[in-house]
Amino acid sequence: MLKRVFEDLDAVMLRDPAARNRFEIFITYPGVHALWAHRFENWLWRHNLKFIARLSANHTRHKTGIEIHPGATMGRRVVIDHGMGVVIGETAIVGDDVTIFHGVTLGGRTASKGKRHPTIENNVLIGAGAKILGNITIGSGSTIGANQVVARSVSKNTEMEFHI
């Protein structure tokens, strides 16, 4: 477990130029706190302690401004930078080394049961305000630009940028 904590801190040091040291990240970064809480909440969820998992997730949302459903699957070394307003739905799958900026939604488009949230493969960057909706896949190495709305799968190494 301690190895994962250091992995998370190192991931922030690598991808956030404003990060000054691991201690500061450990104490003050809500994205890291939300991910650590989610690991516990997801464990509760998988062990059929769903009410307690939801209660804890609600507390985490109030403390961090980041809402990760306890049923969501989060990979390793995920960085949620300036995470206020991030929402990650129940059946979302987020791969390793993904960077998510503030205001991002990994949401559903239907009220049906089953897989209804996106799968984000490894090494994806999701810009501020992006909305990725439905049971779609964002391929490895892709970049989703700020405020993009994505409702169709994206192949690997795709750059979706908004140009003025």
C-alpha cells in the first residue's frame, strides 16, 4: 500500500509543474485525497458494503469537490489536477497514467443498468471541462481537449482539440 502512495505522489510530481514536493502534495492535494479515499470506498463496494461505500464517497465529495462513484474502476498513477467538479460514474473505467483536469465528467447517457460510462485507456489526458459520455472507449495515448463533448469512441493516440 505504501508503494501505491509513493506512486501517486511521484505521478503528481511528474505531471504537475506547480507541485513543489511530496509532503505538500500529501497534505494539500484534493485529487490525491479523493483517489486514496476511492480505493477504500471501492474495496467496500466490492465487498458488498455498498451503503457505507456511498456514505464515505459522499463525505469525500464534500471534502474534495471530486465525485468518484465507489463502483468506478481507477487505475494506477491517475492524477486529478485542480479536481473541483470532476464526476466519475459507477461503471467508468480509468486506466493507468491518466491525467484529469477540473470540471471533467465521465458520465452516462442512459438510465439502463449495466455498463453505461466510458472506459479511458492508459496515458490519456482529459482537459478541463471535457464531458465524455456513454459506454465508449478513449484509446491509449489520446488527448481530449478542454470543453470537448465526446459521445463516440476515440482510437488510440487521437488528439481532440478545440481550435478557434
